[in-house]
Amino acid sequence: MDQMKKAIVYTKGSGENKDGKYGWAYTLEYLTSEDNEKTDSFRTEMNAVLCALKAMDKSVSVEIRTNNEAIAKLCEGTYKAKKSKDLYDKYKEQEELFIKAGGNVAFKYISITEYDKHFDEVRKMARNE
């Protein structure tokens, strides 16, 4: 299995605002991909969710954006796990760790028409492009 890791930081500093204050903000993205053999797209997507959650600080509120509607519904509890129940159980364990630490996990399904530039970067990494 080949694994690639990458971090991207988006930064913005602001000038003086109407209250005479200055500010800054950043977004930090850790991009990781791994090659797997003999699996399906549902399992690879669930593995991506699990790896992301395992790498994160559990005390934060995280929104996972996915273009896989079944994954979003499964993890929100509106869809029953028929296959890959082992991965769903691992997801529930991770979700519980977030809840215990004061964080939470939410999912947002992004349709193909709402496709976002971040998906393109993740898609390229997943395909080693």
C-alpha cells in the first residue's frame, strides 16, 4: 500500500476594520491518500472518513462533506448499514470519542452540482494524479 500525505494551509490577514481591530484566519487541510486492492468505492469512502476522524482533535466540531449520499445518510443514522457494517461500527466508535471529548461529527452531502474545488484536490490525490 502506497500512502501520500500533504497539508495545505489557506491564510488571510485583514487590515483595520471599522472597530479599529485587525484579524487573521486560516484553514488547515491534511490530505492523505492510500491505495487499496480488491475493494469497492463505498468501502474506500468509509475508510477515508475513518482516517480523517482518527487524525483529528476529538474536541472539535467537524463537518464531513461528501458526494457519496449513502455515506452521509449512513453516518447520520438515516440509512441502515447492509454491507460494510464493520466500517460503520468503527465510525460509531470514532463518533463516540468526539462526543466524549466535547466535539461532534456532522455530515453534509454535496451533490455533483455543488461540486467544490476541494473535492477535485482530494479526487486527484485518491487517484495519484
